[in-house]
Amino acid sequence: MKQLYTYGLYLKKKFHAKVSKIPVGLSGFTCPNIDGTVAKGGCTFCLNESFSPNLAVNSTKTFLNLQSTANPILDKQLEELDVQIVTTRERMRQQWGSQKFLVYFQAFTNTYAPFETIKTLYERALAYEDVIGLSIGTRSDSVTDEVLEYLAELSKTKEIWIEFGIQSIYDETLMRINRGHDALNVEQAIKKAKAKGLNVCGHLIFGLPGEDQEMMLGSAKAAYEWGIDSIKYHPLYVVKHTLLANEYLQGEFEPISKELFVDTLIKAIALKPDHISIQRVTAGIDDDTLLAPAWCGLPRNQMLAAINEAFKEKGWIY
Ligand code: SF4
């Protein structure tokens, strides 16, 4: 049996401890694909609360962007950050025996704010006991050279990751999901981050509208070639009150089946160079905001059991 190279293994080997990611979502962050800078409405599948429950509680009417000259809600953001780090760190210590932590700026576009705000928030997170680094989720069109250079400097002493949504390398798909940037933009951002010595995680979605398996695997191959260090594979699922929900209800979009997703996942992993760690092999949402496919509403352990079963047949352990 072959042990697949997971992100957990990577962290364990590097830090000799159980390292967990503390997800945070802060008021004031938005996305250029939502606020009208590159588009309005966001990606067709996006209802951001579905990715980060913290946001539902902490919403504010003030939103930041790269041109913001002041941040009137910085104190509120710091307060939210403190609460989320302290409570989640404690829970992870108790439940999982976590010893060290990466603070994961997850919701929306976490480099889409004035540089001083980003710096203040990141440094506050890094000051916490047992926090060894950061993972920053963002869009490839929202990372300035100033931020990349700052992160590169931080990475000399801390574990710094930047996570880019790649989703697909096909521009026709990116147009169809209203992504607001093309594939070249992501490729260039990944290569730039790598050239500065940063760790990069890429996110891919299987089951995007109009894509067959060949295209999904084409995206995986390209992402590997662009130099990512880690990968998250997601199925596309439909959340109520999104643009994708309309397409689905009008019969214009058919969600990926569990069988096709697992088969694509296995083929994508088989193509993956061994040094790229796997951070995620599926995703779902087990509440009544899920519209389809039903299998994405299965409890996480059931979903993983089905995937592990398929891995076993390949001789893989995850
Ligand atoms: S880039 Fe992320 S936050 Fe922005 S619209 Fe797309 S999914 Fe939503």
C-alpha cells in the first residue's frame, strides 16, 4: 500500500507536532468579483457564508479594497480575529490534541485590503502562542507585489502559505462561472509567488459547467506544472440563492455524480507529482442550504469513507 502525501504529513514532518489550521473570517473583507471592481455577483457558485460560518455573525456594512486609504473597522477586525483564534485554538487542542497552528484567513479575498490592514492582522495572528504561520486564501488578481514581498520576508521565519482559487484552466469555463479573471492571471500569480519563495496551495473544482473529465484532468495537470506545493480538490455543489442555483433549477447545469468525482479525483492524484501534498479530497455542506447533488450533503466521514474505499482499491492510504 502507498501512503499518499497529505498536508498533515508535510506539517508533521516539518514541525514534529500536530499542526492544525484555524479558519478565520473577518468583517470588512470582500472580493473584487462581488464589489463591482472586476464584476458583480461573484462566482456563480458563491454564497460566502457557506464557506465560512463566522461571517454570518460578523457582517458589517464597511468593506475594504486595494484603494482604501483608511480602515475604520480595524479594531473590530482585530477583536474578531482574537476571539476566533482563541476559541478555535482551544477547541482544536481539546478535540484533536493540536499542538501548533496556522491561522487560515479563509473567507473572501484576504489580500484585498490596504497594506497596513493586512500587515496589522497578519502580525497579530502570528503573535499568538503556538501559531507558527499563516495560510492566506486569495484571488490571483488581488495580490500586489508589495504584499508578496512582505509575505516573502515573513516566510524567512514563519510558515507562510498563499492559497489561490484556480478552479479551471479553461477561460470559457471561467467566463461561464463569472470568475472575473482568466487562467493566465492565475498562472502568473502562482509563478510570481513561487519565484519569491512562497508556499502555494491551489484549489481545483471538478464538475464545473460544461467540463468533461478530460478538461478537469487538464486543469489538474496544468496546476501541477505551474509549481503549486499543495492542492485542494473540490466537487462543485449548488447552494441555494446563488446564480448557479438558478442555472440548476432551469435545467442548464447538471451536478457531477459521486462516481465521476471519485474517478476524476483518483486520476488526478495518479497524475500528481509526489512532492505536492494533498490538503482536501472533497467538500460538502450538510445543512439545508445545499440544493444538489445530494451526495455533497453526506456527513464528512461517510464521504471520506467512500473515497478511502476507492483509494484502497488503488493501493493507496490517505
Ligand atoms: S472569488 Fe471567492 S469570494 Fe470572490 S466571488 Fe468567487 S468564490 Fe466568492
